[in-house]
Amino acid sequence: MRLVHLSDLHLGFRQFQRVTSRGINQREADVAQSFTRAIDKVIALAPDLVLIGGDVFHTVRPTNPAILHAFTQFKRLAEALPQAIVVIVAGNHDMPRSGETRCILRLFLELGFHIVDSEPRRLNFPNRDLSILAVPDLPPGSVELVPDLNVKHNVLLLHGEVEGALPAGAREDERASMLIPASAVAHERWDYVALGHYHVYRKVGPNAYYCGSLDYTSSNAWGEYAEERAAKLPGKGLIERDLASGKQTFHWLPVTRKIIDLPLVNARGLSALDLDAAIAAAVEKCPEGIEGKVVRLVVNDVPRHVVREIDHQKLREYQRRALHFVLDTRRPDVVRQAAAGSGAPGRRPSLADTLREALRSRQLTSDIERDRLVELGAHYLREAEHQMASRGIGESEDA
């Protein structure tokens, strides 16, 4: 029995102020095309089982074009593979915040899909000797994750964060996702654990995997990109797994819009004219050019007065050529006296340092966990810096 595992489609995702000729946000159109390409691949692989690990849509109430595109592509999948079992769990982007609101994923029940959106469900398929425990994104807490010992094949499908498995920067900027005990996904009777929520392909247990997203749709796309490069991953894709043999393949799927992180420029000692030349050289060395791409150039050790004096007209030209071009300028460390009369040099506390100290010294009520508060504060600060940088020209160190 073969399965395909994909997740974090984020249909309806919007970013940047560019639209197509039809008036649709360009990044929304890009993500839709990446999803179409994924459905093409699933149909070509013709698996027995298709697992979708949540975050089908980017928002609880997606736009009509996003809903229509999702239904059209899923209908194409259902018609091409009528014997395949398709199971979808709701992710934190799919889950309504109100109990009076129904999850949009129930629309796909009409296609014969199995939708799990409010509480865990065990789906049994006796004719295939298969049991699937499907768990949607739930508030942090314990969910009993145990396999069915009476069947040959046990699969766990869920959306959430495996405890201790993800880097701190991978957490969402919304409510915390379900926390999954690492021991639960490591149970030897799970033939496969299909996870959603984390956007980079990653093994987190003997048979447990995040397949990653289909496009760069998180608030920290550059972090995703860096993690993929560090892990020597080709990019985004989906997983094919044979439950009988354990053979697994990660199928790379090219994203519609290229993400380019240009080589870092160190501006220490450079004048504004020198920095203009360094920026131009970095841009012109970009393979295949920056046209239509999402591009970032990080410049280290650049004082604020140099940033003000660089050629902003040239930067606007780069922004016109690319779909999005961000110059991420970072100020040099400032050394000052650590204490009056000590003579010991010290680094000026960053905004992150200041925030951390303020939260550690703040009086709290007994129901608030201090370490978690500090962690969340640091995370929100990083997200604010990413948002500032994504607008074009910005400093990601404290001003």
C-alpha cells in the first residue's frame, strides 16, 4: 500500500502589492499554481492513500477564488483516483475560533473525502487492514495517540508541533498549535506518521515526517529558505511512502515564484557610493536576473547615515524589476563602557536584550509562566522585524 503525504497548502495566501491581469494578488496566484502542480504529481503517482496534514487555506474564511480553485483541483483528484482514500485534517489556519462557525473543509465531504476538523477520529478500512488516527489542530494539551494493535497498517495523521523537534523561529505568530509528545510519534507500531504545520521537510521520529509546505507561505520565508539550504534540500515537495516496504521518496516540486537570497554584503568601512556599487554587483550577479523574483539582500555593519545616503532611486528600480526586493540593512554593534570607571568595553544591549530583561523582571500573576512569556515576547519581536524588513528598506537591529 502506497501513500502520498502533503500539507500546508495555504491557498488564498496574499503578499506584496502586485496583482495579475485578472486582479488577483500575484502571490495568491503563485500558490494556487504550486498546488495545481502538486495535484498533477499525486495523480501521476496514483497512490492508494492521500494524506493532507492541514492548513489547506491560509485563513478560516478564504476568498471565493481560493475556495473555487481548491474544489476544482480536489475534484480532479477524486475523478482521476476514484479508489484512493483521501483524508484531510484541519490545521490552525483552517480551524474556526468560534464554535458556531463550521470549518470550510467540510465542503470536500461532497467529493467523498474524509474530513477531520473538530476532534480526533480513528478511520478503519478493514478491506485494506488499515487504521488511520486523524487528529486536527487542537489547543495545547494531551491527546491519546495510540495505534490499533488489531490491524496490519497503522497511520497517524495530525497537525501540530512535535515537542522539542522544531527550531524556535518555526512557531506560528498566532495561537500556539497542538503540542505533540515526541514519544507518541516514536511508537514502533506506527507504520507512518504524517505531520503538518512545519513548512520544511523534516524527520522527527523513526517513521514520522513533516513533508513541508508547497510554497513559501510563512511569515519567515527567508528562515525556511535558509533551513532548506542547510539541510541540502532542493526546496518544496511531497512524500511518497510504501507502507509494506518502508521505502520513501521526497518528490521535489518547483515553486512558481523563485525566492532568491543574494550573498551577504559587509559594508564595514564603505561609503554610500561604495555600498551602491556593492549592491549593484550583488544584483547583477544573480543567476537569471532578479526579474519577477522575490529577492532579499542583507547588508551587515552599515551605519544609519550611510543607509540614508545610498541611491534610493536605484533601489526603486530593483523593486520594479523584481516581484519584491528587500534591502535588509543591519547596523554595526556599538561598543560602549560597560560601567562607569570600569574601563571594560561592552556591547550596547539590543532591543531583544532589553525586552528579555524587562519581561524577566516584570511582576506576573501566578497563572502566567515566565519562560513562556519571554519566549513569546522574543518571537513577536522577531516577527515585527521581519514585517518591517519585508516592506523594502529597513533595519532589523534596534534603532
